[in-house]
Amino acid sequence: MTNDEQRKRSKEQDDYSAGSIQVLEGLEAVRKRPAMYIGDVGVRGLHHLVYEVVDNSIDEALAGYCTQIDVTINEDNSVTVVDNGRGIPVEMHEKEKRSALEVVMTVLHAGGKFDKDSYKVSGGLHGVGVSCVNALSSRMTVDVMRQGKKWSQTYERGKPLAPVTQTGDSDGSGTITTFMPDDTIFQTLDFKFDILAARLRELAFLNKGIMLTLTDRREEAENGNGNGPMTEQFYSERGLIEFVEYLDVNRERLTEGVIYINYDKGETPVELALQYNTSFSENVHSYVNNINTIEGGTHLAGFRRGLTRTLKKYAEDSGQTSKLKFDINGDDFREGLTSVISCKVAEPQFEGQTKTKLGNSEVMGSVDVAVSTALSNYLEENPKDAKVIVQKVILAATARHAARKARELVQRKNVLSGSGLPGKLADCADRNPAVSEIFIVEGDSAGGTAKQGRDRRFQAILPLRGKILNVEKAMQHKIFDNEEIKNIYTALGVSIGTDDDSKALNISGLRYAKVIIMTDADVDGSHITTLIMTFFFRYMKELIENGNIYIATPPLYLVKKGKAEKYCWDDEELNAAVQEMGQGKESSVAIQRYKGLGEMNAEQLWSTTMNPETRTLRQITIDSAAEADHIFSMLMGDEVPPRREFIEKHAKYANIDA
Ligand code: 0RA
């Protein structure tokens, strides 16, 4: 090396480190307060890392350069995302004096800045960019294939170990990102196949024509079938149409097929698919730039407005509603409606508690126009479908009038709080909701044991008699008329109707911070849990979103030897306990299989299932609203085969993390 070369090299390294220092300040902030960037450092945040990386590849696909995205959970629980796009640019970045790749990976919000013509359409919930993933990974490597060459850079906790280096030649182009989440930041590093699968399936539906795959190379997954790693492909030819078909897999549709609207003449491109079915619930899922806007926003408001006005006008013009003795309102147009709406917004403003409510006011008009234009055309061209939709709307309005009376009972009862509590409720002494919990228990006998076993200072018991109503199949007035359901409303202190919405759930009077579903650990018990959860999902979703709903986990076995006792929650624990207790000594080990809560005495129920010090509660969360919708309609609907298939697939886990 000549002196000149040496000087140059050394200068390069100086520049390199200088650049890195400035960068580190940015990424250090991410490491200090990770929750601010990715929501939390639990299961959700962990999976969010994958979404963030995948979203960049989706953007490349939406730009028209990428057709395939492969996600692999590696044996060591790191994750690799491979795409066949153009590859992240590696050229020198003029201003930063470093490779563009390094800038993308180490500067906050740097993603996509090179391409002025294309805005970032896809985006993680917080749109934080891949540099956040890098900051929160103990190790990350990016390989780029571009222009016949292969380039690579590796980072530890966001710091590049060396400048971007050329590592060889390449045939095609693309980007390979592998990262290991930092175990000093995340509470868990255990990626869940089903959670990632739900998101990739959603992305496949939202972005038709992209092939996405998910592969699990971990040992547990391979043991599943002995056929090597578990792989699932997600690909949708017909996009949102197939999405709606998937959501309605077990509902009976009213129209000939899914109504599909793709309107890109306005300022905001809008894609929409909808179908009416014979059910009574509204299942509208909305997305902005591939983000599920669970809190709704202006696009959803525009959709509702356009839908209501267009259908109302059609119904009136066709004379079908002229004999009605009562009004038809907006809700009536959405009963039995399943729909997915997907908008692309250049500069989305997200508001609300979870930043999933679209605030851009101009979008409302765009969506309204899109829906009105396309839907009125559709109704003119498909009079048969139009007629059944209008009839369905009339039926909904009729039922609403019947339901109002029943619902008012629920409303009135709650006004008389205190005195109006159900007779079956064994309330707790403490009136402070923050420390109070309620167990919803199946059957009077288990309810009796729970009443004896509880700590009455802060634990309330509400026994339900037998199976609760399947809300997926019942009409609304039946639901609000049902004794058990009315008891749940009054016991919880939750009512229907707020100042600005007569149908909205009012949870301000919630009397318990924890609402715990406690049923037998057998097939019947899990069916009842599913029924109760379906009710919460359809009628008290806010409580799930608020983190109030839990499932108790009673033990399955008691292993006994002399005076020694050990409770076990699965077969693995049972085998271990039998081994351990059976060692050496003569006397035999007895195994008691608990089928019902009633088989435990009060003390056993307390110590295994109710005592906050020793119990395990499973909090119910909604990772994917669309996936939960699909699962509940499948589990609770009429058709048996898909239900059996699901239960067989998940029987090993015997639970639903919807
Ligand atoms: C901006 C410009 C170009 C590619 C990309 C972004 C890109 C980013 C990611 C992230 C994951 N996979 C990706 N693939 C591509 C290319 C610009 C050009 O080639 O002229």
C-alpha cells in the first residue's frame, strides 16, 4: 500500500467512524425507549420487527420490481426475509458519504428516501423503518444482490461492524435481511408461526399477485410432521375479493358474488370489496397503506356515507321501502355486511389511542365518491342482487325496532347501579375496579366451589347456567333478551349507549379490571369459553382491546404420592412429575385427571387457578382483527367441516389466542 493509499484509507475510516457516531445517537434513542417506536417489547413488538422488514419488500413489490418475499424463522429463532426486488442501493450516499445501504440501516426514517417519485405506501404500524429493527437486534446482516454483484454489511445493536463490502457475484437481484432480536430488550424471543402467518396472509390479500412464504426451521416445528420445516404459502390472485370470501368462509352469502370496487380516479386510490350475508353482524376491516386501521377514521366514514346514501336512494327509487312504518338508519345498511376497504394515502395522519385512526379529511370525500359511483353502477347492472340487499336492509330495520326494546332494558338496568346487580352475582367487597376481578364461571356447581374458594375481598363470581347463547347465529333482540347476557352487562357495569352514539358500548362504569373466563379443561369447557369469547369479541370488543379479558387455566392432572402432590397443566409436566415422584421409592404414584372445575375442592381451585400468586391467566388480545373474525365465524357458524379442521389443527394447543 502506498502512503497515499494509506492516508486515503485512514481518512475513509475516520469519516466512517464520524458518521457512525452521529448515527448512534439516533439509534440509541430507539434502544432507550423501544416502546415508543414499536409499541411494546412483548410478543406484539417482537413480531412487529418482522412486519417492518417485510413492509420494505412489499413497497418494492408495489413499485413493480418484486414478486416474491420469503420469511424464515431460523433454527436459532432469528428471522430472514428474502425478496427479489432491485436490492437496496449500495452506492455512495452523496451527503452522508457512506453507502446508501448503511444509511438506510442506521439512520432513523431513512427508508425509501432515494426514490422521490414513489411514496412509501406500505408501512409498519408506526412506520419506523428498518433501522429500528437494526437498533433492536443483537445482530443483523443485510445482503444485497445488485448489478451482478453481491454486497453485505453486518451490525450489532445497530452499529456496523465494517463498511459495506462486496462479497461476490450474483445472478439476480434482491435483498436478504437476517436479524436476531436483542434479548436484553425483548421479554420474549419466541416467534409464533400463527401470528406471522396471519399478517402474511393479510398482506397477500391486500397486495394481490405477490407470493409470500413463511417457513419455520425450528426443531419444534420440524417435529410436527417429520417432513422437514413447516412452510406455508400466501398468494392471492383476486386480492380483496378473496379476502372477503375468506372472512365469510362459513357465512351464507346473499349476493351472487363479492362486489368489487377499484377506484383510482380520485386523489386517493380506493380498493373495496363487500358482500352481504345472512348473519347479523357488521364485519368491516379497513386498511391504509396496508395498516389495519382498527380505530377507523375518515376513509371508513366516507365508506359508510357513500354506502348508506347509495343504497337508500336505490331502495327509495325502487319503491321497496314506501310501505315501511319506521325509518331506516345507517346501521341497517351494515347488518350482515362483510367488507374490506384498502386505501393508499400519500401522507397519512394517524390519530387515536393506538395511532390506527386515519385523520386526513380529504380522504372522506374520495372514498364517498368511489363507493357511490361504483356501487350505484353495480346496483343498476345487478337488479337481483340489489333486491336482496334492500330486503336485508328492511329486515335489519325491522329487527332493530324489536331489539331497541330489549336493549333499553339493558340500558335502564344499568342506570340503577348497585341495586340492579344480578341475583346470581357473588360480588366482592372492594368497590375499586382497579383491584377487583370477576370470574365468569360455567355452571352453578363450579360457581359454588369458586364462591367458597375465592378471596371475597376482591374477587367476584358470576355463574352462568349451561351454554350461553351463540351470538354469531342469533338476532340482536334475542341477544339482548337473553338472561345470561343481561347478567354479564349488569354485573360488569357496562351499558349500551353514550352521549353521541346510542349503540356504542359504554365501559366507563366497568366494575372489574380483570374479567376472567373460567371453564372446565375439557372439550365442553373450551366450547363454552369460545362462546363467551365470541360474545366479548362481537359485543364488548373494547374490553378485549383494553386488556380486560382473561382466561383462567385450571390444571389437567394431580399427581399424588403419599403426602406429596403436584398439579400438572399438560402431558409433558405430567410425565416429568411421574418420573420425579416415582423415583426410588416403593409406593405407587396416583394420577388424578381433572375433567371439571367441580372435581376440585375450594382450596384446590383457589391454589391452582384463582390465587393471583400462583395462577396463570391468559390475557386475550386481538393480533389480527381479520383473522379473529374469520376464526369466530368459522367456529360458531353453521358449517361443521371447517370447524373440525380448525379444531384438529389446533387441538394440541387447545386454546384460541384470538
Ligand atoms: C429504493 C430504491 C431502490 C431500491 C429500494 C429502495 C429497495 C429497498 C428495499 C428494502 C427491502 N427490499 C428492498 N428492495 C429495494 C432501487 C433504486 C434503483 O435501483 O435505481
